[in-house]
Amino acid sequence: MPRAVVIICIGAAIEFFILAYLMNCGWPWAEAKTVIANPDTASMDYNTHIGIGTWMNPVFVLMNTLACFGCCIAGQGATARILLGMGRDGFIPKKFFGYIHPRFQTPSRNILLSVAVGLCALFFQSSLTNAMSLVSFGAITGFLFTNIDVIAKFWVRDKKRGFKNFMQYLFVPALAALISFYLWFSLATMAKIVGFSLLALGVIVLGIKTKGFRELPPDLEL
């Protein structure tokens, strides 16, 4: 599984690089940035510029809508499953989050909760960029602390030394953490307000569950 995750990340990065290069060949950014007024419609502007907007834009909207449905279903399912595990392990109220529907055998309350939270996207319908920034806040936060954890675990606590370990457990994760930190504060203002508010709420809950950070949090059996 870890190898598959790395392969997917590298493959996606290569794909995005090639796509960006080809698009820049079709419409150089130095010229495009003076014409494109709204980044939310940049793809359609690009299609129109290269002469395929008449038939490509409706296809793009359809495929993008279907992809959004798939991402939403997968995201809500994963969120509901994580909340179920946290509820069963007592990290959050078990009566609500640990509930399984007797007929459908699904964490129905968690699914409905994730749907309700997902409806917050209605507040960002005027700006797709702000919505993407809000989603990116959680992802970048995860990347940032994951890299910090690698340094703390292997370089600091386990004291792994040597050139290979230096590159693997200090230099690379430190570089990744710095990039994540930069991207963290480059997000839209609304995303930072909501994101840091939720992060603060999570720290408060963690402090309560660990009795002022004096105990380890419960182990999650996902």
C-alpha cells in the first residue's frame, strides 16, 4: 500500500507536468495571464483560444461534474468510516458517531453529517479558488505534520545517522515541510480562517481527551 501511494503521487505529478507544458505550448502563460480574468473559467478560456471550445466546453463540464460526484461519494464514505472508528474507540461520542444503521449496516449518521458539512460548499460557489483553498488547507496540514513526524521519529528519537539517513529522515522531509509551510500561508484568507478555526477546535478536543496532553490519545482501529 505505501508503495502504491508513492507511485500514484509520482505518476500524477508527471502527468500534471506534461499537461501544463503542453497547455503552455498552446497558449503561453505570459500571454494568457493578460487575457484570463477569472481563474475559475481558465480551462474554458483555454479551449476557446485553441479553437475547440464549441464542443469541448460542454464535454468538460459533464466530465468534471461526474468526477465531482465520484470524489464526493468517496470522500464522504472515507470520512464516515474514520468518524465511526473514532466513535467506537471513544475519542468522540460513541452514541452518535459509533452508530450503525440496523438495516443498511452503514454509519448513516456520519454519512449525513459529512453531507451536511459538504453543503458548506454553497458558501464558496462564487469562487472555486476559495473552495479549493479550503480543501487544500487540510491536505497541506497533513503533509506538513507528517514530514515533521518523520524527522521527530527517525532523526531525533531513533537517532538514525549517516548520509542516507540524513537525506531520507532529515533533508527531504525538512524541505517538504518548508514547502508545505509556504503553501499553508499562501492559501485564501477565508480558507485560513475556517481551517485554523477547525484546527484550534481539534487541539481543544485533543487536550480534553488526553487530560491536558498528559496521556496518549486512544488508538484508532480503522
